[in-house]
Amino acid sequence: MKIVLLDTLTFGETDLGGFDKLGEVVKYKTTSSEETRGRIEDADVVVTNKVVIDDGLMAAAPSLKLICVAATGMNNIDLAAAAKRGIGVKNVAGYSTDSVIQHTFSMLFYLMGHSRYYDEYVKSGEWQKSPIFTNVSKPFFELKGKTWGIIGLGEIGRGVAKIATAFGAEVIYHSTSGENRNRDYLRVELGALLQNSDIITIHAPLNDATKNLIGLSELMQVKRGVYLLNLGRGGIINESDLARAVDAREIYVGLDVLEKEPMSDPHPLMGLKNPQRLYITPHIAWTSVEARERLISSIIENITDFMKS
């Protein structure tokens, strides 16, 4: 059995040796769209994180029996074509939940505590010149008593809610599907969540219901000084509208996901008048060492189970 891994660079230094026990393994750090066909044409199993596998590529790979997606979302695979051709598709769910939850709070505390400002204040030598022992020029607030609005109360959203509650925040949520009815927290419509929340975090998938869910109109409804974090998917927040809103109003934004990754050049968020209000990380919330180890272990398990079936 030939197993082809198309974008191992996304796994970092994670040990991939477990694949070698399953058959012949070919590993590529990255694979462009032009290279994909030649690399999978004689594969039995393909492992992809973000490389797109469409019907034409499947047709050119007659031995292909299984596509393993090294992620939860499978929007890079033509699922209908795979089903038609009898090709199995397996994803991995839940491997990065704790990692994303942790990064959510990391982003919030970075913004809320003005960490960049105070770090630079000390390292620039300004603190050494101060007549007092502290600096309260950038005030921060406690989470206790604040309203935390969650858009998308799935497994990650519920994990964030649990910790937010432990800090003393009041959690409300909006169900983007309209089907989630969690009794532990108050469910509200999107407008009410935007208008009443001190912190807003997004943990929803990208689909027809969430595409451009947050545009200029919605951004004008949020409280002054709100913290808005997107750890769901790029495209849920309209990035051009967000750039306008950040410069027009005092809102603080953390993004781990963008509509195009890596971000386009030029990009509306790169020329802000108030860049201190924006914190962007390059889609790393899922990438804790432990999460990547769980991911690889689960992919190997998926292949093993498929071979037994």
C-alpha cells in the first residue's frame, strides 16, 4: 500500500514514523495544485491538510481508496465525487479542542492586558525613568461580571464557556445553525449578543449561514471597548468592513483565521490607523504539540481501521 502525505510542513516536528509501519510512505513538505496530480496518481491513501482533492484528481488516481484529511473541516475534498467513486474520506475531530480553547484566552489576555504596550514600555527603558513603581496608563478590566458572548456553542465554544464562567463572566450564546439549545447558557439572537457582550468569541464553522456573518452593520452595534475574537473560520467576519470599524471605533480584535491564508498582499488589515487594537496570529490555535500528536495518531488509526474493513 502506498501512502502519500502532501503537506507535512503543517505538522512541524511531529513524529511521522508511525506511517512507515503501514506501507510505502512518500512525504512532501508542501504540494502545489500543479504538483498534486503527479504525486497522487499511484497512491492508495492520500493524507492532506489543506491540499485540494477534486474529482479530476481522483479520476487520475485509479488506485486511490482513502483520503485522510488532517483536520476537522473537509471543504478541500469533493465529497460527492469521492462517494461516487467509492473512495473513503476520513477526517479527525476533537484533536485540537483544548489547544484552541487555550489560544482563545491567550489572545484575549494579550489584548485586554495591553501586553504589547507594557512589554515595550519596559524594554524601551521608559520604566527605568519612572518616578513610581508601576504604570497604569493603559487600564485593564477583570472578567468577573462581564458578559461573554459566544457565536457557535459546539465543543470548543462550550469549553470556552466553562472557563469564562470560572472567571466569573456571564455567558450568552448565539446558535448559527439555529439548532443548538444548550440549557446551561442563555441563547440569544445575534443582534442581542453583539449589543450586550463585553467579549465576543467566534467558534463556528464557515458555511452559507456564517459567511460574512459579521459585517459593518454588525460591527457598529457592538459596545465601545469590546473584545472580538475569531477562532472559527476566516470569512465569518468581513475583513474590509473590520478594517473600517477598527479605525472608526474603539474595538479590540483578535484573529487566528483569515479568509485567505496566508493573508493576501496587500490586505486591508495591514494599514490600520490603530494597529494596537488588532492582534493576528497565523492560524496557530490548533497547533499545540499535543494537538498535533493527537492528530497524527488519529490519522494512523483511521488508516489502520480502513485497512481492516
